[in-house]
Amino acid sequence: MELKNIESLLEKYEEGQTSLQEEAQLKHYFTTETVAPHLEVYRSLFTYFVSDKQLSYQRPLPATRRNSNKYRWFASAAVVTIMFTAFMTLTSKDEFIKLSNEEQFAYNETLKAFDLISNQMHKGAAPLNALNMISTSFEQGQQNVVFLEEFNNSTNKIFNIK
């Protein structure tokens, strides 16, 4: 009768429907010396739970945090950097407004010159793209030649051709 009860409790345990009292009955059964042979596989599971309760961690955990000051310094540096960037951005706009008409004209002409130089450099780089494409095609051709040489060597070995 007890064996059928244990088997039904095991089925409930596998489905996760046992109460704490029923689990205590299972632990008690599997920690005793006589366990049915077909239920022997469950013994290690329940004896582990019992032996695990007896273990305790003896070494105390350190309660101090060492890296808290480092993060404070990083946070402070980030705030200073953001404030400096905001200050420089706001003052540079004010300085541009304070420039005379001649200085603003020279600044705008310089920007136009840089834009022209940039466009000319992009036009000059376009033929280089064609050379790059030719170079990659040449490299692929070299790889194909190497493959054909390996194929030729293999066929010569197979057919014993000198």
C-alpha cells in the first residue's frame, strides 16, 4: 500500500503538484534504507536535497565596494565634458554673429573653397574606382589559374601523365 502511495506522490511531484508535506514524505521514504528497486533512480535526487540542507557557506562575504569611487570620477568627468561642449557650442555661435561683414564674407568664401576642393577630390577618386575593379578582377583570375593548375596536377596524377 505504501509503495503505491509513493508512486502516486512521485507522479504528482513530477507534475509539480505536491504539497510540502507530500514532498517531506517522499524525502523520508528515499532516505530510508529500503527503497523499491524500480524507484532507486529517485534516491539520489532526494538524498541530495537532504544533504544540501546541511551544507552552509562558512566564509564571510565582503561588504565593501571598491569601484564606487571610480564610477563617481567617470560620472564627474562626463558632466564636465558635456558642460564644456555646451559652453563652446553656445559661445562659438555668438562669436560668429560678432564678426564683421568682411570677416563673415571671408569665412563663407573659405567654406565655398573647401567645398570646391572636396568636389574635385571626389571627381578625381572616381577613376580610381575603375582601377580597383580591374584589380579585383585580376586577383580573381589569378585564383582561377591556381585552381586550374591544381586540377591539372590532380588529373596528371590520376592518369599517370608526366
